Amino acid sequence: MNSYSIGILDSGLGGLSIAKEIKKLMSNHSIVYFGDSANVPYSTKSEVEVYRLSKKAIEFLLAKRAKIIVIACNTITVVAIDRLRKNFPKTTIVGTVPVIKTAVSITKSGKIGIFSTKKTAESIYQKQLIKKFAKGYSVLNLGSNEIVPFIESSNIKLKNVLKKQLKPFKEHGVDVLALGCTHFPLIKNHIEKIMGSKVSVIDSGAAVARQVRRILEGSNTLSKSSAEDIFYTSGDISQMEKFVKQLKLSGDVKKISD
């Protein structure tokens, strides 16, 4: 493994969608990933608990010699990133937020949807982003706490629940749907099928990956050697293995205790 890795943390499996995009851009760079599936979903927890769990995850990744931390979770980003940056002033921490600017740039109808968890949708952080980048546009900002647990458990009822949750966006007539939860790109094919071919479904993965590469290039720390990735989970190791394989990532998958 490289001496230092890109550390990625998420409440569970969702951040693997970010890991996939990072590997596309930086295939030679090692990743150390931590998904806290034992405590998923974070969206139903208090801000104090989200902060406590994410702080613990960052400490774990730094102990594994991560040189940059990617918070591959919208909920953690909107709730705790400012406080976490104060806790770890010597560590570069990259957050994840919906690509609202991109949505604005491609909409033709002026109607945009943002689909995230409830905590993210209701956060001041996200509302400020909408006000800053989508002023004058019709934005439907909705959250659901039902989808993430279904993804984590591969529940067969997911499609029916998803149809119900996406119905308001269809009724609103959005032509762009920005996914504001990193779990959601894992089921992007289902979302696109429900929304129809006239709706562009976009996520933050590629934008986050580009930002990480810019930071590493700017500090001249972008690895050029071979990479070995490790994926840690506090939950069901078989689920992590399933999604690592599904996303065509490679590396060891390990279970850690709480």
C-alpha cells in the first residue's frame, strides 16, 4: 500500500459511489474506506450523535495513514463538517453536497428536484446552497429516511418505496433530479427508470473526485505508484463485499468492531 491513502467515510455503503469516481480519476492512489453500517442511518440521529460517530471515523482513518479525508455523506457534511474541520485543523477534509450549480446549468424547464435524507433536506446548510445557486428557479427539496435502510439491506420492497418517494418530483415536473445522498447513486438505474428518459439524474461523485485530485495535485502528493485499497465496515461484511464487487472496485474488505 502507498504510505498514505485517501480516507473516505460514510454512514454505510453509500460512500462507495464516491470511491468509484475517485478511482476513475486516480487509479494509482490507495483508498481506505470506512462505512459505519452498524449505525446506519445517520439521518435519524441527533446532530451530537452524528458528530460523535463521524469524529470517531476520522480518527480511525487517520490511524490508517489517510492524508486527506473525504466525507462521502451529505448528512455528515451538512451537520458536522465545520466542527470536524476545527477538530482536525491539520487535515484537509472534503465534504459532499448536491450539485445544485450543475442542475441549474442543464435544466430547461427551470424546475429542479433535490432528493436527499430528511436531515439534509431540512438543514440550513442545504437551504443556503439552494438560495445561493438556484435563486429564481423552482426547486423541490425533499428528503426521505426510508431509502437508505432498504439499500443497506437489499430489501426487495425498495422499488415500491422508491416510486412513492419520487412521485412528488414527477408531479412537480422536474427535468433535473440531483441526488443529495451518496447511497442513492447505488440505485441510480431504478431512479432513472421511475423518473423517465426526459429527466436528468445527477450526483456529486465526479465533482468530489475532481476536487480531491485538485487538492492532491496542488500539494504535489498525488500518488504515481500502484494502489491497494481496503474497505472497512462496522456492519454486515457480505453487504460491503457485494457492493464493492458490483461497483467493480477491488481490495480487501474487513469487518471492525464498534
